[in-house]
Amino acid sequence: MKHLDIVVKGNVQGVFFRKSTKAVADQLGVRGYVRNEANGDVFVAAEADEATMEMFLEWCNEGPEDAEVTTVETHEGELKNYRNFEVVKK
């Protein structure tokens, strides 16, 4: 298992990015959370095995239909052992 902090940049708010991310995470078995940032980015904390994480990151680079992802930054972090995947609303 690995933990990644993922920052998705581009036109990624107001296009159901968080809801779609949760649907994909639930389907793949990724645990963690997703939230909008004040600067327009979307932040994802994700935990999964290597193969699952690769598929999840591929999706993050595309996003939902109306999203325009320009950059995806990832930083490996310490495992938090999340129980599920949640949408965090500020």
C-alpha cells in the first residue's frame, strides 16, 4: 500500500470532479478523500496498492467529461489507513 497526496490543476472545479473522483475511487478500492482548494485546484489524499494507484492516477489526469486537467502533482506520504473514500466539503 502507498499514500499519495495528489494536486490536480486546471478547470477542475464546478465540473463534478469531486463526485466523479469518489465514484472512481470506490470502484477501484482507493481510500482517502478529495476536496476543492481555494486556489481552484482539487486535492486528493489517496491510498491503494501500486497497480490500483496507477489506474487511479491515469483517471486523475483525465478527470470527468467537462474537466480540463493541465497538471497533476503527486507527493508520496505516510500511510494514514483510511477506511473509505470521502468528498470533503469546506
